[in-house]
Amino acid sequence: MKSLKTLIFCILIQNTIMAQPLLDNPDIRIFPSTSHHQVEVSTVISRLYPNSILATAIRSNLVIIPLPNRNRTNFYTYSYDGGITWLGNNNLPNNANNGPDPLAIIDADGRGYLGYLRFLGDNPEDNPEPNIYGISKASIVNNFSIWNNQVNGCSPQIRTYFNDKPWIVADNYRMSQYKNNIYGAWTKRGGNYEIFANRSTNGYTSYSADILLSDVGKGQGTSIATGANGEVYICWAKSTDVDWDAESLGFAKSLNGGTTYTTSTPFNYDGIRVDVSGVNPIFNNTQVTDFPAIAVDRSCNSTRGRIFVVYPEKENGNGKAIIRVRYSDNQGSTWSAAQTVSIPNGRQNWQPAIAVDETTGAVCIIYYSLDGASGWGTNTYMAYSTDGGTSYTNLKISDASHITEIVDQVNQPPLGPLIKSGHYSAVDAYGGYAIATWSDHRPNQKWQIYSSRVDFNLPIKFYNNLATEDLLINGPLAYSKPNIRYEGGRGVIINNNNTSYTLNSGADAVFTAPQSVEWKAGFEAKAGSSFYAYIAPVSACNGAMRMANTAEEEKESIANIQVFPNPFTSHVSFQIDLQKASQLSINIYDIQGKMIDVSVQNTTINEGIYTKEFDFGHLSKGIYFYTLRIDDQVQSGKFVKM
């Protein structure tokens, strides 16, 4: 183990920065079954162990009984290598009594939870509908094979009503004042389809009283996200007419850790749902909803704090189903105009999910699309943005088309399809990659859960600016990309769990902390990689990679950076006012994360104004990004070619 306590220290293996394009890895059946259908998946990446993933989904029962909700149970699966291989169990832990609507979460300390609807009794005639959601909690941090017994996640409803469409999320942001709080929301079906919420501050040892968020019209399909300062945001689909299609977005926010909420209806949208069942002939009679999904940008980019909501709606109010997204930069008080992100030639597009990578700011939206000229051939797409949601690029992430159709239709009216094709797909993003999961019906298979890992070649920043905590870097991890930054409020410990951490050729990593940087066994920097370690103060991110903490540091920091003209047409100049002689590097990237220019690398520049002009006349129009490293400071920004 190596420890750095007092001096700024730099180790250079080889300062060769290489770029690779965005990579969509091959599809993987994450926990295959030849006898059970698998639908409706939930997936989450650990923020403490970035290669650990937990997922859960519905599987069909082999014995059909005449109650739809009893023909579905849940299973869970997990990966410790970033989604390359998966383990799991065909049942929930400890054979927990369960129903549909499964959810997977991992808290800030790396502990996993599984949530799911369940029935109060084992006799379907006594309790034919789910009226509570259950929770199973992993017994050991970052170990998803050993679990505690099932506990309740909310108060049970009386027989006249039942709970539906629950959502749970953990505040897994380590700098949040409400770190590890777990928030739940659901619909109480029966009267007005009311929306309720609650919270647990102790890992579901107990939970709060139910909080009513909405009792106007019908509310369903809750989704929850937490912000960089511990905010809680909940959204759902609202409708008032007999058609059940969404008419507006329901929205609630809490600024005190889920103790109280304020609610609003920020905008209207024309949903695609058809009646209470959701069975729609234009989707080959599968169940289709118009539920929204929500995510928050917690990155150190200029869009930090931006809330995104994605939802399906009818184009122009009466046309095909398209995927739309809006965002808010003021905690939901006002919202941007709607932006269509689905592919133009998709005949129908539905079932979106969204995530924002707080280490890069990449926005990832996945959805289904009937993308053939005719028939029911379906592919899964990811619309992604690397400019904070200003623009999106679509990537087909499914390797093969599947057929959208009903599952196990039986002639038992009015039950219809006893095994539903599911209401949810899932995506999560962290550490420079996204993991997308969805249900896929390929030839000669049951419906199965597939996953695709998408790697972004963008600058990555892992940070924990709490002065009382170290930033723990847990393997197994391997990086081949440039511009990986680690900042710890007290110290940085690399390969904290003594497995492996590898910098491959082309990787470029910088470790900064005010007290210590430590490497533990298993760290390896291969030829062609570079890594730097600095003992220097860090502070809360505000769009720059690092800002000075004291007045004395401020004098030694970057006094002024100007990029002009911006926008530009052919030539663009960087003007930097240096307070002292410094080592300067300038890296330029395109919107895909591809390196454009590295002509200024570790160049000694004297005190004063330094100007560097670039001839980018050959580049395409669009948004470009820069990263400046001046001694131990790194700052990023963007500029536009017209």
C-alpha cells in the first residue's frame, strides 16, 4: 500500500490519451429460463461498487390459476462485473410471499433492497388483490446472495382497496443530508386512485405514516428520483376521463427528506393508454401504459440539478405514440418545451425509462419501437444526450428484433392474458456506462429479460467532498478511457476492497484529496496509461472539476478563461490569465466523447495571459467540449461551431 500525506505527487506511466467511440456491447439474457416468461424489470448500479448491479423481474408461474395477479411471482439477479455475467435465483430471498411490480435499489452504502407487491395471506380467495408492498434487504454490503427476512414497506389496505404500481428509491448520493433514506410511492386503487408516499430512515426497520399526494381523478405509475441536495421528486400519470389515457403529469417535491410534499400539475400530455386494462390493438393487444419516468442530473456539469421527465404520448394529440422529454432547472417550478426523442420512423414507441450518470452527465432514455414498415417486429432503442439534454442521438441497443404480442392468452373471460407482457423497462447509468434491461420475445423463446451495456467515452468524475469521509474506489474495475477524475473530501482509497483496479493503455486518471491518497493491493497501471496523485484541497462541485477553497488558493487559481468567438465558424481561441507559471494541458472532445485535439499537453506556461488558437474549420457543426488542466486544477466547458 502506498500513501501520500503531505506533498503534491505525480506518477506518469505514459501520457498517451486515446479515444474510443461509444460502445454498445452484445445483448445478454441475464438470467435465462426455458420454462418461465420473464417481464417487467427493474435495474440499479451501485454507487459505491460501480461494477455491481442488482435487478429483479416478474416470472410466470407454471400452474395457471384463475386469478391474474397470482400467476406472477418475482425473481432476482445480480452482476459483480458490470453486467458481463449474472447470477441469481428464480425466487425471491427466503421464498418471500410476493406479487408483481418488482423493484431493485441499492443505497449509498452498497446495500441492496428488493421491493414488490404482495398479498397479506396465502389464500387467494381471502386476499385476491395485492394490498401491501414487501421489502427484502441484503444482509451484507455488496453481497446479493444473503438476505434478511421480508418486511412490510407500507400500511396494508382494507379489502375494498388494494395497492398498485409501487415505486421505491434510495437516496444513494453520498453527499446528501438524507443519504440512505428510502422513499416509496404507490396508488391506492379503489375510489379515486389516490397517490400515497412514505419514507424509511432506518433501512425499513420502520417507515413513516402514509402521506396523501393526490386524490383528484385517477393517478397511477409513480416514479421517484432524488436530487443533489436531498430533494425528493415524484411524478405520475393523471387522468379524469373514462378512457384512462393520461391527461397531465402529477408532480410532488419534498425539500425536507420526505417529511412533507408540495404537489402540482406542471404540464399536460396526451397519453396512449386504452381503458383500465391497457390492452391496445395497435400494439398487437399487449398491455400499454403511458406512465412517466423521472431522473435528476447530479453531475458536476452546468446542468447539475436538472430534473428530466420522459413519457409516451400521441403525436399531435391523436397520432402515433412517441417518446417525449421535458426538463426543469428550478426544482419543478417551470418546465422546458416538450422534445421528441424517439426515432422518426418508429410506427409506435412506448415504455420509456430514464437515467442520468452523475459521473459524466450523460442522459440515457430507453424505449420500445415498432420500427419495421409493418408487422409487430420491435427493437429497443437508447436516446442519449451528452450535452445535458439539449440534443439526443438514437442508438438501437437490441441485437435482434423481437415480436410484441400477448403472453399466454387463455379462453377464460374476462381474465384475458393471465401473464402480462409488463409495464416497465429499466436503465441505470453510472461510472461512464449505462445498463439497459428489457423484456424481449425472440423466436422459440419465452419472454426473457435481456440487457445491453453501453459505454460512453466521456470524462468521468467520481467525487465525495465530505470532509469527514474518504472516497472509496472499489473494484473490480478496468478503464481504457481518458479523463477519469477522483476527488475525496478527506482521502482517496484506491481498490478499497482489495480485488482489482486496472488502468489499461489509453486510460488517464487523476486522484486528488486534501489528506491522503492510498493504493491498495490489486492496483495496476499498464503501459500506455497515466495516473496522477495530488494532495490538495477540494470543494463541492459547481460545474468545474475543482475550485479553490481559500483566498490564498484563489490567488493561485485560474483567474479567467475565455473561449472566443463562441459560437465560432472556423477558428476558436482559448485565452487563459495565469497567476503564476503553470503546467497546462488542453483536451478537446466532440459530442460523442472522441478526442479532437491534444496538441497542448503538460506545457510549461509563464505567468500572464496565454492565448492558443485552434483551426477547427474541418469539424462538423455542433457542440464540442474542452478540459483544461492547470497544475492540480481541472476545469471543463463547451463551445459551439456554427
